[in-house]
Amino acid sequence: MRRWSAASVFALLAAGLVGPFSGAAAAGTARVPSDPVVALQNALIEGHGARYSAVSTHVITSGYQKGHKTADRARGRAEFDQGKVLAIDVTMRIGDETAVSPIQRWIEVEGRGYWRDEARKSKGKWELVEDESYRPQVRAGRINALAPATLKAVLATTSAKHSTADGGVRYQGTITLGALARLDPLIRIPFGGRPDKSERKIKVSWRLWVGKDHLIRRLWTSRTEPESRGSSIKVRSVSDLRVNSWSDTVKVNTPPPDQVTVKE
């Protein structure tokens, strides 16, 4: 199974496993919104952020490698400002023996990403990758979880809604890759660019858990799509994102210039 580069992996996953949750800092003492989209919008303010973790598994469902499975684990922090994710700092463990490094760290701000091999961090510097398309995201598979417009589109496809034991709500449904791609310019098909007419029909199943304050606790997604454009090999990917805490003290710093090399 072909693998993305380190930069591509983090730009798509960026979420990139569960601990005590505290939504009080984001919600404050103000009236609690009844809508997860409004709750998210209210949380995306300067100086605030979230700590999160994710597990993604990929299983080849056709072809000579049928049944081959890999799993990636990520833990990260996201800093907010002006209604969006301003920066992310993610450490990922790549569960594939062909990976360049089994432990990688990725810091991303708009237009820039910094990558480091954490397995050999005492020997190497950060590598700077500059790309105008880079936009920090916290993802659960194909879903940009902390983007209000995307969350609104996802919730519009809700097919079931249930109360949870902790006073929250669980939503579930199915959305197409095309509907997500309309709101997310970063969605790409491996080795193929933006989704074409047929790829836009790919279905993404999802389940979303929110707490009493309607802030996201967990987002699970599942999809099956070609390994790359034109390939007959299909891969089923399941991603499980957990927002462990919402906080007013998250700050993501980029590496000092003397610790950075620029990728040619």
C-alpha cells in the first residue's frame, strides 16, 4: 500500500487517547448554546484551544494485499483565533513498517509546516515545508472536525440522534465526499488531486458525540475508497477523534529559526 509523505499524512489527519474533559473554559458562565455549530463558533476565540487524540486504521479490502492493516495514532494541540484553528502541534506514531520514521511531529500554521523525526530528535533539526495551501485542521478522516461550516453540513445529514448517559447527545449519519470537498479545499485523492465526479459519490459514515455544553467530545468516521486514483485496490479507513479538553491556555509555538532547515 502506497503511503503519503510525512507532510501529507499530517495535513490530512492532523488529529490526528482520551482523558478527563473540561469544557468550562470555553463555555464559561454564559448561557450554553443548544447547537453544536454555535458552541464550536463560540469556542474558536483567541488564546483558547483544544487537546485531542486520534486513532486511524486502514484495511485493504481488495487485491493481492487484501486484509493488510495499518494503524496510526496521534496526539495534538490546536490553538484558536478569529473563528478558526490558528495552529496545530501533532505527534504521530505511524503503524507501518515502511514509514520513514515511526514517530513524527508536525507543527502547522497557515502556509507553513514544520516536520521532525521524533525517533531521532537529538540528531536532527526541524524541516520547514512552505505551501500556500496549508491550513491547520483537526480531522477525523475526511471530516475537518473543528470547522463550523463543515460541522453544519455534517449535521444536516443526521439520520439518528440519541441522548447519552452523561447528558450529551450522539448524532450519526452519512455524507458524501463531494459535500465535504465543497467546503474543504484540502481534500485530495491520493496521487490524483481533487475528487472527480465518481469519487465525489464516496460515502463517509460518521458518529458525533457532544457534551452538555454541545462541544465535540468524539467524532468517528468510516469510508472505503481507492488506494489512489484509477487503482482497483480499495481501502477501508476508520478514524476515531477524541477531544480530550477544551482550554483557554493553548499556545502553539513554531521552532526557533536556528533549529530549522528549509526543504528544497
